[in-house]
Amino acid sequence: MKNARRDLLRQVAARVAGIPSVTPLSLGPTVIEANSTNGVAPAVLQNASNKTLVVIQLMGGNDGLNTVVPYGQKEYLQNRPTIGLQQNEILPIDGNIALNSQMSAMMALYKSNRVGIIQGVSYPNPNLSHFQATAIWESAAPSMPFSNGWLGRYMDVSNQLGEQATAVNLQDLVPQALLGVTAQPLSFSSVQRFKVAPLTKNDNQTQTVIQQLNETACSACGEYNTLVNQMMQSGLDAMSASAVIQAAANSYTPQVTYPQNDFANRLKLAAGIIVSSINPKIVYVTLGGFDTHGNQKAAQNALLKQLSDGVSAFYNDLAAQGRANNTLMMTFSEFGRRVKENGSRGTDHGTALPQFMIGGSISPGLYGTYPSLSSLDSSGNLVGNIDFRQTYATVLEDWFGIKQTEVLDSTYTKLTIV
């Protein structure tokens, strides 16, 4: 009997392990680990609200000065004689600020009142280590007392309040931002990988086989009860999610033509997931390659075009689907870059950076003031004027409708962007 149970558990474990996600899976209410005082809560693939936050992480430290360009400050080209953008390489917003000319699609959204640009975002005593700075942004804790993330803590609170929060992470690596005390995201990098492998026996009887796990849990089999309960719920979650994800990918018809690159493909998949029955609260997408220590101009320009064209296609697709007003995109990077270019025609790690927020229901325009290029810190870096936790507080309270103090370590002045 024990051998039969072990064989069955191995089959289900193999299927669940084929999905690159953390364990236990979290699809709606987190699968609570069974212990002596609680059972296993059922998971649901829906949430009560139809608002979605799409986080776009620009990995490597995006150079904000060549993204949102302070061309009105003479020190800009003085510090960047070879990589600074000239008049024919910018799209002016006003007499002082411009977008990189590779971001024409983003400019079109800006002119349509769909983009807010938050200038000079940083925090006290900014860290210039990729690892540490990323952890700070993802945990929302510069002193780093948290091992979890701000969005994970939000999901914990939301689930406790009875409003189911599902996060979908479109990459293998799970960001700290999505890790809660109990909540975890559903993670995968491609539809092909997010597919439950068939059972070696009775693969057409998926639900029946999984239900057999429950039957093995009995008072005489205490050694198996906890594992069986967790495996059964995780297996059912995985199968339900797999079916929905496969359907979203295979049957979703975009209303626009997306660019042909990996970033745009993941945004297209994100659109299909957003309009599916999973109805996620959070979708997390990354675009890497921004650590531009050398030959920055061409490399960053190509990445910014990917970002701009992908975001534009995604927004216009969701607008055609009637979801633009309840989908909010937010960008961030672990840090900005130094004002002065280095000897390799690149830039080294810096501090303050711009954040973009894009959506159909935002208050558009410029927020904050661009940091002065003539009043730098002792290391030659920009001095920020907006704490990134102000952005998070705004999202938590004005988008998700939850008190910021439930998630953040203090109270921060909100922006009026949402």
C-alpha cells in the first residue's frame, strides 16, 4: 500500500515540478501550508477586482538621462560629449525635457494623455550594487529588514481581507517583489514550459487520479496526510492554471500587431492572461541589458525602442479589448547612471531615474522636477527628489485600495498620478 501511494505521489510531483514556479503554487488565495492548526485552503483562479498592475523591470540600471533627456540643461552635453543625444535624436516634451527619439511610440501615448513620467526617483543613501539595489526596490526597504517583497506583502494582506490576489510572473526567476509571507506568484517564462506533463498512467483521467491522493489520506496514514493535502491542492492548481494559460495563449487574438521580439511576445501573452479567467492583480515582465558601461548609445537605443514599441502595442491591444482603463503599467530599474560618461562611451552606476506609468485612467504629464545637473552629490550623481516608496504608496492606495501602512514601513506622500 505504501509503495502504491509513493508511486502516485511521484507521478503528481513530476507533473507539478514540470512547471517553473515556486511551491506551493499560488493562484488566488495562497495554498496555505498545512500544520497542526490549519488545513489547506482551496485556491481560486479569480479575484474580486478587475484592476491589474503590470510591472516592467528594466534590468541592469537604465540610464535615465538618455531616456528622459534634460536637454535644456547645458551640463547634459558637457558631461556627455560622445553619448549625449543631439537635437535630431530627441522628441521634446517642453523646452527642457525630451524623450529619446527611439521612443516615438511612447511619445504618441504621452500626447494622447496615457503616460505619466515621474522624475528624479530615488531614496536616501542610494546603493549602487546591482544585487543590493534590486533588493531595496523590490522589498521597498532601503535598510533591508524584509526578505519578502512589497507586492508579495500586498497579496498577503489582500488575501487575508478576502479579496483574492493572483500574480503572474513571466520569467523563470521569481523576483523578490512578488514573494510574500504566504503568497507566491505563478511563474513561467513561456507557454511551452508552463504545461503539466502527462501522467504515465491514466493520463486522460487527470482529476480522478489527483483525487486519489485525497483518498490515501486517512487516520492510519498520518505520515502522508500533510504531503498528500499539499500535493493534491498544488496539482489541482497547476492543472487548472495550465489549462487557462494554454487557452489564453492559443485562442487569444490580439487586436494589434506586436513587434517580433521576446519582450513584445511576453506582453502579448500578458494581454491574453489579463483578459482570461485568471484575471490577475499583478503581471511582472522584465527587459534586460541596461548595464551599459560601454558603447551605451546603440545598445540602449535598441532597448528603449523595444520598450516603447512593446508598451504601445500592449496598451493599444488592451484598449481595443476594453481593458485599458483598469490596467496600469509601471516601469522601474534598480538605479540610474552617472551624469558623466566614462572612457568607454558608456556610463557607470548612478542614482536617480525616471519612472513611467502608463494607462487609460492615469493623470498624465510630468511629476516632480528633473534633478539639477549642476548640483550633484559628492560622487557626481543626481540628487533625487521623489522617494520610490511614494510611487508604491500611490499604487497601493489609489490603484489597489489598500492602506500603504499595511505593506510599507512608514507613510509616504502620494502622487496624484492614479
